[in-house]
Amino acid sequence: MPQPFRNAVITDNGAKLLNRAQAGETKIQFTRMKTGNGIYTDDEKTLAALQGQAELKSQKNSFPLSGIEIFTDKSVKVTALITNQDPNTGEALIEAGYYINEIGLYAKEKDAGDETEVLYSIAVTAGENGDYMPIYNGFNPAEIIQEYYVTVNNSAEVVIQKATGAFALADDLQEVISKVQVIEKRIEALEGVGEITETEILEWYGQMGGSTDIPEEDYITEAEIDEMYDANPDYSAGDTGIPDGEIDEMYQENPDYGEGDTGIPDSEIDEMYKEGQA
């Protein structure tokens, strides 16, 4: 059964950093959570005693921060995954099991060096011992999603430092998995789509406000026009459609005329051909 912790206390060093942030001299960057098995007497658990703490009494592990959320106008919730196995490397993180009796939230000046890092806030267990963190057994890692609520001057001015390879929470991973599944389904749907038909093009074009009054016939290709022109330079002479002069002019100006367009309808070519044979 999880053992309750006392309310977190901002340390004197944390208060100094907070005062500087309130004065606009810097911004607060939360860096990590640390756990330890230090045992505190009742006197050491008083507000004044905890405010004077500069470090945990007996640090065991340090964990990167996984997320930060605005809780109120003057407080934020910082989250970290406390575990006995590194999810990224698979390596065990502890050599001997211990009771988590103390948790510290560390912070520094935003974008400043590590030398500015301080124990910003500390929380200790209400009883004698906290939760037990065992050695990794090689099968199932022990994991605690630790949420830490901390007071700040302005939550919009607070950030966290995410180390490379920071542990991802289960909720974050599930969100990514859900997005991947949606993308996979869309790809599968696309794989079953064949070529776009003329009817679909006309339908989409009409929905966009265009005219769908297009002759329901095939259009002659550029290759077919070239073949007819080569076979008979006087093709379509005497018709009332496109004068030979215009066809000659277009062809001479651009031998690739017609590429990429719909060309001349078969019916017009047929009509010109019949008139040319008369």
C-alpha cells in the first residue's frame, strides 16, 4: 500500500530562486527528481527544518522529468517516472532495494549552467518508511508515476529540462500508439484505391463550382495528332473547324503542342477528316 508523504516544502534555496524569478531576473527550469532512503526524525520533518535542506539526506537515484502541466495560476504539476530499470537501455538502475522516504525536486536558472541547480522542494514520508523500490528482477520493472505539485510565481514562466532519452510515461506512449494506428489505417485505405475515374473527376469538379459540361468521349492524344499530321500535311483541308493555317501555326510554334492538355475531341477530328475526303 502506498505510504503517504507530507506536503512538499520549498527550501530556502528554492525560495531564493523563486524570488529572483518574481523580480524578473531569471526563469525557473526544473531539472530532475531525486529519491532517497534518508530517515527523518519528527524534529527534522518540521517546516523550518525541511526549508533548510540543501540536499536529500541519503540520495539513491536521479530521474529525468517527463512532463509539466499548469495546475493553478501559481502552481504546476511536474511528473517523472520512478523505476528500477532504465526503459531505454534495459539496465538495472539500483543495486540494492530501498524504501523511498524522501523525494526532491531540483531546479536551476533557465539556460544557465548546472552550478545554479538547487534542491527547490522536498517531500518526506509521513511515517517511518515510504514505498519500497526493489532490485529489477529481469522480468517486470517496478514503476511509480510520481506527480509533484509545486508553487511558482507564474506557471507560464516555468519550464522543465528533458534529458536526452527521458523516460516516457505510459499515457504518452499510448497517445503515440493511437496516432500511429490512425495513420496505418489511412495508409491501408489508400492502398485499396484504384485510379480516379472520369466520373469522380466530374463529380469533384462540380462540387468545386466548375462546369461539368464535358463531352462524354475520349480525346485524341498528342501522338495520334502527330501521326495524322505526318501522314497528311493537308489533313482537314476545306473544313469549317480549325483552319489548316492555325493547326500549322500551332504545330510549327510548338512541335509538342497538346502535351498535358485534353487535345481535340475525336468527333471534330472525324468531321474534319470526312470533309477533307469529300
